[in-house]
Amino acid sequence: MTLKSRRRWQLNQDYPTLKQWFKDHQWESPIPKDILPELGIIIDNICAAGLYTDKSSTLGYMYGIFSNPNIPKLTLFKSMKECFEGIKELAKELNLKYIYTVTGENALHKLYEKHLHLTKLETAIQSYIIDLNNTNKNLDWISE
């Protein structure tokens, strides 16, 4: 099932789109481009997800499913499923055995558990970050 063009993201080309989505979601600051992974999947103008990997590990980390907030819910739902299928295929190409992700979004909980059949691992989690260079005072892009 391909709804729109599913492809690997190209950060230089796709970051302006992602940045617009962050703005449309009214985040005070966008996710900095240099924090996003090189690998990811995008469904043109609908949604995208990044995949962090390490050559020494068979675990990949899927960072978010970012979306255009102006897309109808049914189209977005189908596209998010398609995006995750793309992440799974990419992970298999890289010989990963697991994809780990976290979310605080209730809608994504339902998508992950009921439709993508991900196994819930934890229900109460705290997350932390340290800015080693003290360059990013506004962490709105990663905070509640």
C-alpha cells in the first residue's frame, strides 16, 4: 500500500518540510537538523520518522513520527502505518533485530499498540538530556 511517495529522507532536501511541520505544530523551536539521524523515511508532505543506528548494535531507535498537522486524520493514520513499514524495511536492510521508540502522544500509543503491534515496555518513564556545549537554551522540540 503506497499512499504517496514513500522514500528515504534526504535531510538537506527534507529538513525545510520538517521545520515547517514543527512550526505548524506551534513548537517554539524546531528540532535542530544536526540532531536528526541521517536515516529516515518520509511520506511526502504527510509524515516522517528517523532511525538512529550504531554499527556495533542490532538495536535501532526510531525518533518520532513527525507529521503535517494539516492532513486529514484518516490519511495521516494510513501514512503513519506506511512510514513505519518503511522504517521496518530499512531496519531489516541494516540487519537490525529491534526497533525501539518512545512517545508521550496518546494517539501514537494507540497506533503503536493496536495497529503496528509494538510491545509496550514501560508506562512511567522520565527522560533527560544535557546540552554539553550550552548552545541550545530552548529545548521545546524535545520537552513536554
